[in-house]
Amino acid sequence: MHVLITGGAGFIGSNLVTYHLEKGDKVHVVDNLSTGRIENIAPYMEHPDFIFDEADILVWNELEKAVNWADRIYHMAAVVGVFRVLKEPISVLATNIAGCERILRALHTSHWNTKLIIASSSEVYGNRSEDELLSEDMELLISPGHNSRWNYSISKLADEAFALSYARQYNMDVTVIRFFNVIGPNQTGKYGMVVPRFVRQAVREEPITVFGDGTQKRSFLDVRDAVIYLDMLANNPQSRAEVINVGTRREISIEQLANIIKNESNSASSIEYISYDDAYGKDFDEIFHRKPNLEKLIKFTHYLPQWSLEKSIIDLIQRQHAKKEY
Ligand code: UDP
């Protein structure tokens, strides 16, 4: 199979590269290396089934050719990470929306009925109460526009609307994935992302920076399970023109997460509580709960994750120890 991955040098994208090369597929990555990193795909540069183009999907002139070549496309290229989203509010909207539409347009004019997987986000659910299970068909919440955090969910919602409209109007095979917090190898803490930040801080015996009081909760899915879910969804004809949550059930507070990482790494790090104002600047809207309804995912895949949170954390601690940057 020929697989095109936009944003393939990024976190989820590079794990898709590993997965598909191991399966014997041919993989073409396009990435402008803005958040993606060359180290993530460096092991494959000489691989006979791997092609890399450093380019921005907004202007890449090989896009139509690459789309025609592909049997499957994963559109993962986007401006991501809370820090980056707050710092680059215009580029979040402009890049994420225009990039997605360009892929859809290219696919519409191509000759094949290629499967397209589009990355959306659980951010589109907005801030919810503790007992709410987030289901794909529920009403979505966008908070008033003073905070740039919501630009990200607005961009992803626009992507979803584009994807479903192309799917309906041109009968295209598109599936939208709402990722809940995904963790694993190749994720950087540079733009937010709590797990790589805590792991790095714990291994370096620096203070572990919990934002707010640490009672906010998330559920974390290992990327090595996430890529299996994506492949299974792509192979299932029922996923056509559907929006599907990809995540895991177990919710944990950020304070508990800090303690697990500290304990598993035998770290002497202190836990430091930092106000949201100091962490993100004034008027930041935190999301306090985010628990996915996974009925649709399970119905379409029948797969249960193989990586517990502890197993992922132990693996990430070992990888952090193996890095040379001290
Ligand atoms: N967080 C934290 N310390 C950090 C980075 C993040 O306490 O150094 C918190 C953040 O405020 C949020 C949670 O961890 O409550 C998850 O943050 P992340 O940016 O990973 O994902 P998102 O907020 O998009 O779910």
C-alpha cells in the first residue's frame, strides 16, 4: 500500500511512519519541520520504501502528484500545542484550515477513491462538567472569543466541516478523528504537552511543573495503540464520512500524573504548583475534564489498548535516560 502522511515528522505522524514501514508499505512524508523534527524520521532516510519532502503543504507543488500516488492519506500536519497555539493565533487558523482544504481539493481532483484520515481534536468539545462523557454527536461548545486557545478548536471544527462536506458532496472516503490526549515516543514538551514535560523534568531532577492546583483531569492513550486504531478505522468501510473519538477511558488528575512519573523514575524532583496566569498568561481557559465516549471506536475496531499509562510512562522514562541531552 502507498501511504502519504502530511506532518509525518511530527509526533503521531512519525509513529504512523514506523507502523506502516514495519507492515511493508511504502511511505511518503511531507513536513515543513515547524513542530515536526527531522530526528523523528532520521532512522528511515535510507529506507528504500521511504520518501521525505521538506515542504509546507499550503504551497507544496508536488501535492497533487503525491495524492494521486497514495492509496491512503493521513492528514496530520497542523499547528499544535497549547503554547504554540497561544503564541501564533493567526497561523493556527490560517494553516490548519487552508492546509486541510488543500488536501481535500487535491483528493477530489485525483483519479482514485483514496482513503483520507483527518486529524481533529477533543478540544472541539470545549469545557465540560465532570460526569459528561464526550460523544461524537453531542452539541459542541466554543467559548467567547477573547482567548486564543479556542482558535485551535475553531480551526479543527472548520476542518471537520470541510471534510464532511467533501465526503457528502463528492462521495469521498474521508474519516475525521477526534484525538484525546495521545502520548508516546517522539512527542516533544516544547509546545505544552504535559507527559513529555513531566518525564524530562523528573529524569533531570528539576521541579515538576503542575499548572493550577492539579485537579484537572485527562485520559492518555499511547500512540502505539492510536496508530493501530487509525489503521483499523481506515480499513473499515463503516468509518466513511464518520467523526470518531480516539482515546482511552481511564481519567487521571494532573497531580496524580506528576506523582506517578516522579515515583516511576525514582526522582527527587519537587512538585511545583504554577498559576495558570504564570503558565499561559492572563485569561487562559483551562479544560478541567475530558472523558471520551468510546462506543463508536470499539464498535468499529474491537480493539483494546495494549499500553497502560504506567507501561507508557516507564518506557518514556527509559527513553529520556537514553537521550544524550543532559
Ligand atoms: N500541564 C501542567 N504542566 C505542564 C504542562 C501542562 O500541569 O508543564 C497541564 C495543562 O494545564 C493541562 C494538562 O496538563 O491541564 C494537559 O496539558 P496538555 O498541554 O498536554 O494538553 P491539553 O491541555 O491540550 O489537554
